[in-house]
Amino acid sequence: KKVLELSEGSLPPVIYFPRADLAMAMLDPSPTRSTCPKKGEAVYFSIVAKSGTIQDAGWSYEDPLEAVSPIAGPIAFFTDKATVEEI
């Protein structure tokens, strides 16, 4: 799978990364949820790092609305909480 870029209006584009390309062992599911009228319910993930946990650093749509079904599963990250690097 490839990364997906989603643009909404004047908001900065959001990059969704396939889970197979992420170190999922460092991500813990969070109880946090939010709902977007255009995408559906988002679930959140915290990053478990040596320096501590970064709460709700990323999110995913497990079952998004049909119009944005390609984003089902991949994870996006808040740019002020996480930096994604290729290793």
C-alpha cells in the first residue's frame, strides 16, 4: 500500500500511512474517539517512546464513510506531536 494524502478545503493536507509501514509495536490504542461529519469516527493512538508516552499522537478511521473509504485503516499523525521518518 502507498501513503494517502487527504486534502479538505483550506486545511493542510493530511498524510495517512499504511500500518504495515509503521512500527505498530510503539503505538498503543487510546480510548479517545472523535467524529467528523465528512469522515466518520476516528480512533486514536498514543506513541510509547523511551522518553514517555505521547498521548493521542495519531488517529485512524477504522470504518469511514463511503466517500472516503480509501482511508480505512491507515494512521495519520498530528504534526505537532510526531515526526514520521523513513528508516
